[in-house]
Amino acid sequence: MNFNELVQTIATHALPVLLAITMHEAAHGYVARLFGDNTAWSLGRVTLNPIPHIDLVGTIAMPLILYLATGGQMLFGYAKPVPVEFGRLRHPKRDMVWVALAGPASNFLQALLWGAALYLMSGLGAEERFFIEMAQAGVLVNLVMFAFNLFPLPPLDGGRVLVGLLPWRMAVQFAQVERFGFFIVMGLVLIGVVNTFWMRPIMAVSTQALQWLLLPLAALIQLSSS
């Protein structure tokens, strides 16, 4: 990848990535507040301002280094986790599931909105490659975040969902994995397990779901242009 291509990629991905991580983290904090925990709210983390959510290593350095080192084949990063005091939730074990699901749900919704933008630009005959590529990046980035964060291992959201669904004794034992969870997940990513057995199937299903949800808009655009 030459310098111009790198600049173009950063330019088209910057806004979708910032929105994806900002809304993901803010969604956790917002739902936690609905269920009784004001921790993130009181710290100013339930905000669409991306700055409080940015981690210099996880949000900027790691994705850029991985992207350059792998020629664009691997892109991974993370934001500063929104603090949630699960003990303050009205029903901690049950409400943990909804708080955890809020982040990936926000990413799926964003993917849907970026997909709708693509359909609208196509229907209007827009030919500006920058905005088309930005919308395509928005769909891809959010589907990747949606699928990856649902991987069922703490500290990822899918792991927290599983902890909330398991019986108490099993949940307590499984939650202990969180201390090593990040390193386990990274190991599974590097040997290809996460990509082959989780990311590809989940992204295929979620992409199909997006297409189904966008069918009415596609039909309306086609009807209006005929």
C-alpha cells in the first residue's frame, strides 16, 4: 500500500471508526444508567464526544500498526471501557446481559444506517467515491465490532452476556477467566480461531440480516426511480 492509498483509507475510515467506538461505549453507560448504575454518567462517559473514549494505544496505535504490518488484512483495536459497577444494577446478573448487549447492538444499528446511506446514494446516482467508500467502511467497521465483541469470552461483551445467563456457580467460575481473557482472545485471534470459527459465520449472518432489513428501502428506491 502506497502513501496515497494509506491516507485515503485513514480518511474514509476515521469518522466511521470514531462513531463506532464512541456509540458502543456510550451505549453501555446509557443502558447501565437505565438499570440503576450512574457510574459512567457521573464520569461524563455517556457522551458522543469521542475524546473521553479514546485510548492512545488501543484506539490509535494498535489498529494503525496492525493494518500496516499485515497489509490491511488485520484490523483490531479497543476504546477505554466504560466503567460499570454491576453491583449497583437493580438486578446485577440479569441486567449485566442488557448492559453488555447494548454496545454490539449500537454497532449493528450503525451498520444498518451506513447501509441505508449506501442505498440512498446509489438511488440518487451519487458518484463521489469518498462518501461511498466511507459508507462502505461504516458498514464493515461496525459489523466487525458487532461480531468480535459478541465472542463469548470475558472481558468481551459476549463473555459478559454468557456470565449473566449461566447458573450462579458456573457464572462465578467462568467470570474468573476475565483476568486472562484478553490474552486468550488475542492468542485465538493470532492462530485464526476467532476469524474462522466466529467472525466469518457471524458476519455472514449479520450481513444477510442487514440486506433483509434494507429490502423495503431498496424497493422504495427502485419504485421511485422507475
